[in-house]
Amino acid sequence: MAGREWNADSYDRVGGPMTAMAAAVTERLTLEGHETVLDAGCGTGRVTELLLDRLPTGRVIAVDADPEMVRLARENVGARAEVFQANLLELELEDPVDAVLSTATFHWVLDHPALFERLRSVLKPGGQLVAQCGGEGNIAGLRAVGDAVARLAEFAPHLDGWEAPWYYAAPGETAERLEAAGFVDIRTWLEPWPVEPDDPAEYLATVTLGAQVQRLPQELVEPYVSAVMERCDGARTIDYVRLNIDARVAGS
């Protein structure tokens, strides 16, 4: 998986837009309430809580690659879910699950063929995969501004050679990879989802510019974020484009 560190406490404060996106995705799961569902990339556990509401007699397994996210997810959901740290490309479960839900995670995994093969391996026959992540064109305007600011003399020594740790895939290539991994009944589509964060500066520093910010010395974080905001109308609206995925494993 792509490497970046997360400020989990800040993400929990500003991550309302991510939870709002996830709520709509969670509703796409077909559940009776007794199933076992994997939350693949659980973050601070806010989406895990949505899953728990839909599984009154079921079981939720929640995993994330970041130790601070796992720490806070455990605090937020307590003993109601099994939460542990895991790289999705190396994920192993004792027993297969009925469904995999993932939101705002797959774009941090650069090897999508390997990702889909691994998720296929932890699903029961007939199991569902329902996911949403950054897709082709995601935050394109903000990325362009961030790259331009990174080239300024003040920031270039720290950001020169920086490579984006995400992969915003297109629907067509994603469908092909899912089919190659053994999924059927595949639907993939893009969905524009503009976001207006309550605290744009903290949101940018933690979420959309976090991968750049972690390379900067602390005294340059605020100037970098401010310079980006000045060039994109205060970052009042962020141009998210989400890639939606629905698929299942053959069988019943």
C-alpha cells in the first residue's frame, strides 16, 4: 500500500464529509442483519459504526494499515467490532466474510489487481464487494494548485521529486481487474461529490494535502496550506470524484 502517516485525531474531527460519502455507500449493501462484514480501511471507526447499526446480530471486522487510525477506531467502537492493523494486500482472515465494505481507501493501494485478488480470497461464495474511493479526475483542480505551490522556492527543496501516493482509477479498467480477479455482476461508475469542509485549513492539511504536508518542516505547513487556499478560492469547495464499485463472488 502507498505509504503516508495520518493524524488520526485531526481526521476524526474533520472527516465528516468522508462519513457522509460512506453512509450512501453502506446503504448499497444487501444485509439481513446477521452477516459478517469486513470494513476494509476503517479509518477512525466512524464508518464501522454505520455498519454496526445495520448488523444487530452480525459481526464486523475492521482493519486499517495505519496504527493511529486503528487506535482511535478501537476507542470509538469499543468491543462491538474486531479492529486490527493490516495491510490489505497481505490480509488474511480465519474465516471468509459475507461482504466487504470499503470507503475512501482503495486509491491508497497502488496495486489494484493484487488488491482485488486478495479481497476475493476473503469472501464467501456469493459474497458482496461494495466500495467507493477516489476515481479518475478526483480533486484534479486542488492537485494542480498543490503541485504549483510545491514548485515555489520556499517549498521546492522539501517537495522536489515528491510522487503522489495515490491511484485514481477509471471505471473501465477497474471492471476489467475485478473480472480478472474472479468477481461477477460488476458495476463501476464515477460520481462527482463536491465537498465544503467546515475547517478548510485543517481539512487540507490532514486529508487532501496530508501526503505533501508530512514532508514539510512544521514551520512551513501553515504557509503551504495557506498558499494553496489563496490560489483556489479558499478551498471552500473541493472537487471530489468518487469511483463506485459493486461486485460479488460467484456462487451462493
